[in-house]
Amino acid sequence: MMLVLSFTFAFTSCGDAATATEAATEAATEAATEAATEAATEVATEVAAEVATEVAAETPHGEGKEHTSAYVCPMHCADSGSDQEGECPTCGMAYVAQADHAENGHKH
């Protein structure tokens, strides 16, 4: 009887240890996967923001000369915009350089 109890205890103890080891390995793998996913998401978000900023600075934010001229009205009045500094004929505001206008984060 003592031999049967000893064998049963040893077998059960080994089984519990193996199960605990498997559970710990699974939990560690899950935690590592979650951390890697969060890090990758953060990096992807930062890269996407940088690319969007670069594209916005290089691309006029509308069509027509009020958006694409070298100098634009900050209000984008219809038919405003020029290749030279000056004032908007519609609202009277001073034109701003398109490069400066887009670079300062002007977004709609």
C-alpha cells in the first residue's frame, strides 16, 4: 500500500510540475507577444505620422491656384494666389508662402 501511495504521489507531483511549467511558458509567451504587438503598433503609428507630415508638406492641400500657387491666401479665397507676394484681392489678407503655409501644419 505504501508503494502505491508513493508512486501515485510521485506521478501526480510530476504531472503538476509539468502542467505548471506549461502554464508559465504559455503565460510568458502571451505576455511577450502582447508587448511586441504594442511596441510594433507604437512604432508604426510614429512612422505613419512622420510620413503623413512629410507628404502634407510636399503636397498642396487642395486644387486650384488658391491652394497651389507659390503664395496663397490663408483663407483660400476663390481665385486668389499668386507667384509673387501681395494681398488677396477678395479679402485683403497678405499672401503667405505656400511652403511656409503647409510646413506650419496647416490642415483642414
